Amino acid sequence: MVIEKTSLAPDLHICRILNGMWQVAGVHGQIDRESAINDMIQYHDAGFTTWDLADIYGPAESFIGEFRKRVGGTFEALTKFVPNPGPMSKSIVTHYIEQSMKKMNTDCLDMVQFHWWDYNDTSYVDAMHHLSTLQKENKIRHLGLTNFDTERVKTLVDCGFEIVSNQVQYSILDCRPENLMVPYFAKNDIRLLTYGTLLGGFLSEKYLGADEPTRADLVTASLQKYHNMIGAWGGWSLFQELLSVLDVIAKKHGCSIANVATRYILDKPQVAGVIIGARLGITQHREDNMKVFSIKLDSGDMSAIHGVTAKSDDLFEIIGDCGNEYR
């Protein structure tokens, strides 16, 4: 099986399914360090060589640092800078970036994806200025964004910053990027890295034909978040209708519902990759994820999916542009 890769930049080639490390942050349960790093090596050996992490994901950056000692530099680690709002001086930004470099055991970060919590505080422009300076100092190779809306991406582009990607929520249910972001990104050569594509696991056979989960059943932060998203989109009954359609498509292609949901987004314009959470040392979906690369959805598949989604409410009208759910 050939694993699909793409270039975010001439010197940054990534696997189109990225290993998401948010699940080591603690809210999904404790992770054993040694088991996690051994699992990371197995992902790497299978060809899944791109990691998505953040300075706020618990020990994620330290895991990458230890992983680097064992496998060398033949992988891509895309971290994030997620500061609290407030003044952004060069010394503050440099402190956090150098902290990430130290934890990740590298003298240059492959990419830093910047997140900002409060647009009323325009210090995010100062932060990007300092990140850009650190890029010129060869401490950061490339700059991306996380959960920025189209308006603020445009603000930063107009300031002259070179942004290669923005990480946003994007799934069969949540197509908000298509309203404003994708057209603008197509004109400005910016790519999307997507998360929430599997709705925290809801887009799977496990929930096909299942009763709607109660609050007590929603044992992870992701399940709680995406259960709310399903409710806003159209509710559990319509979601079951979607799962039934996806199950028929999956059986036709000899794959899983999750594979179909992933392929659907990978085929969207401007999407460079889909980030799938890795519960390191606990469960793994490497073999299943691999099937995504052999699927080709046809017009009948797309028509069946759109026959259900056409009945849903528009999350763009409810939530607004990408990232608004965090503000």
C-alpha cells in the first residue's frame, strides 16, 4: 500500500493522515510513557511519519523528543504555540518556542501552528511578527495557524506573513470551511489540516444502530464536544441515517465507516491532511487507517451522502466561521 503524501512547502512533506497527539494531554486518561513511545515507533515503521501536537498537550513535545532520540530525524512534528492572551513581546514568544525546541530535542521546529483565544486582543499580530523573526533565525521552518477564522487569516496575510496552513474542524457534518475559507485559501495557496473528521469516534460502526448516548456515556472530552455538534447538526436520528448510508458505502469498498469519512474530507479542495487521534499505548488503528489510501469514492457514494446531509441544519449559520466554537 502506498501512503499518500503531500507538500505543505517545498521542504516539508507530510503524510496525509497525521497522528494526533491531543489524547496524551490527560483528559482522555493516563498514558504510559514507554508504551506510548513504543507505539509511536510502530506508527513510524508503518509509514505514518507525521505528528500533530502542541505545547499544551501535556507531555506530547517531550514524547517527540524521546522518539527523536530513538528513530532520528526521519519524521515530521508539527507543534503549536497556544499562549494566553496578553502582551506578546519577543522575549515571551522566544521563551515558549525555545522551550518547545528543548522538549522536542531539535534546533529547528518543522512547523509551529499558532492559536489565539481572543480576537479583541490584537496582540496576535505581534506574536506572528515574533514567530516570523524566529523563522528567519532558523528556529522555525514554517508557520501555520490553528482555529483562525478567515477574516483574521486575511489580516495576517495582508501583514505579509507567510502562512502554509490552518488547522480547523472539518467533517461530513461540519463543512464550515467551504463557505469562506476554502475560496480564500485557494487564491492564497494556504492548505487545511483537519481534525474532528471522525467526530471523536462517533463516525464508526460502534454507534451504528445504537441508542443516543447519555451524559454518563460521554467519557472523553471529544465525545462530549462532538455529541453537541451532532445535536446542532440535526440530531441523533438523522445521524443514524448518515451512519447507515456510510455503512453501505464502506461495505461496498471493503473498508470502515471511519475510512469513508476520512476519504471524503481528504478529497476536498485545499485539504492537505486529516489528523486522526492516536491513543498511544492503548488502542491503534494503523491497519484500518491504511485502507483510506485505496478508496476512491464515486459519484453514487457522494450522492448518497449528500442526500442525508441536505436534510441537516447549517453549522455555519449556527456557529459561524471556523474556530468560532472556541471564542
